[in-house]
Amino acid sequence: MAEPIYGRVALIGLGLIAGSMAHAMRRGGLAGEITGTARSAGTRAVADEIGLVDRVVETAAEAVAGADLVVLAVPVGAMGAVAEEIAPHLKPGATVTDVGSVKRAVVDAVAPHIPEGVHFVPAHPLAGTEHSGPRAGFASLFDNRWCLIVPVEGSDRDAVARLERFWQGLGANTDEMDPDHHDLVLAVTSHAPHLIAYTMVGVADHLRRVTDSEVIKYSAAGFRDFTRIAASDPTMWRDVFLANKEATLDILGRFTEELFVLQRAIRMGDGDMLHDYFTRTRAIRRGIIEAGQDTDAPDFGRSGGRKA
């Protein structure tokens, strides 16, 4: 087996992403030792019980002691406080990274606490499921998914390259992006779609002419997939929307304009416009399948197991 990329990796937060990282690190022999902690004693107990990491400790300060890589896998709103807590305990030459869905807010919250001689290289793996907690992780979560590496001004290029090798070892494809562009791209591909999914499920909940049992019994694929997205961790998504406010509001404004165009076409019976619009958007789906980011198998291949 190849030499580990990092001697010791500390996971701060032990949910789906950190847990999957732990499984994938072991699969690829990427770390000599994995330490971990979580705010909740219950989460720590479960992680310890299932052997998720080599050592579960009570505090973030204990977890990062001697670590070569520190992964902040906590909600975006908690990143700054965690960075402040661990700063005095970071090993010189260590790399601090994160897995947050927003990057500008994370950079602004974390960077001021990173000591001289410690490298800060934010990142964002574009993978996940609607499940959460230490039992939810699995080694193949990142396989053929993308992880965006988001260096900050002055990021050490060797540290960036090492983190990219690490994510590639976890199974991911990697690319680099600046924080503001990352937040705009993710507002289009993830944040606004999640908000729309939450809204559609909320509409069904408030529409009293359709009963709850009918919604559950007769859910066609479209609504069913909305509910899968809307089942995601509420704390994480609350923080994402508050932290990426400008880009999300921009995309939602554009979405509203497009929705009005479609409303008018339906009202006016403009079938040609609807057909042309749906033909153009259908091509995006084909592109996603051709890029290997989903499958055209029945039920999108989701009935046979967990799928991001």
C-alpha cells in the first residue's frame, strides 16, 4: 500500500461527509491515524462504538494536536468559532481545510484565526445524501464526484497540491475555483434547487385540498425527488442560505423571471414555446449523464442503494 499522504488527520464534526472521508481514507491508506470529535456526546459515543476513527476525543483542541490535516466538517455558521478554538493547538506546517457548501463566508470566518506557519486551503466535495450522522458515511461517496479546492490569497502551492492528491485518493475529481465564483456556481447547481425543493414540499403541506396521505401515496418521481432533497440536514442548509445570501437571491430572482415566462406560455397556450424550452433544458440532463455525474438507469439508479 502507498505511503499515507498525511500522518494524522483530525476530523472536527463526525457526520456524513467526515464519516465517508474516514472510510475512504482507510480504503486508500491515506492517513496514518484519524482522530475525531463532535460537539454532541451522543455522536461521539456512536462514532466510538462503530470504530469510525482511530481515536474519538472530547474536544476539538485534543483532536487537532499533532495533526497534519485538520478538516472542519461542521455547519458553516460554526466554522469561525471552531477555528478560534483550535488555533492555539495547531501543529506548525499543518493544513486546515473544510467541507462547507459556501466558501466566501468560510474564508472570512476562518482565515483570521489561522496562525502563521499553518496552511489554510478551503475545499468543497460536491457529494452527499439526505442522510446524516456518523452511521451515514460510506467509502464510495466521493467516487467520480468533484471536490472543488478553493485556495485563498497566499495559499502555499505545495499544501494545495497535497490536498488535491488527498481528495483524488478519496476517489474524487478535483478542480480549483476562487471563493466568489464557487458561491455563484453552487447557488445555481445546489443552493437554489434545494430552496425550491423545500418550497415545493411546503406547498404540498399547505395545500389542504390534497391530503397528506394522497401526497405520500401518489408521489410521482418529480415530487418524490423534491422530498429526498428537502430531507437534508436543516441546520446545515439554514447556514448555507444565510452565508450565501447574495448569490442565492440573484439566482432565485432569475428563477422567478423564468417562472413568469413559463406561466405566460401556459396561460396563452403557447405550446411551441414550451416545447422549445423543455428541449433546451433536456440537453442539460443528457450532459450530466454523459459526464458520469448521474445515471439514466430506471429510477436514476437510486433504488439499488445510496446515491448522492
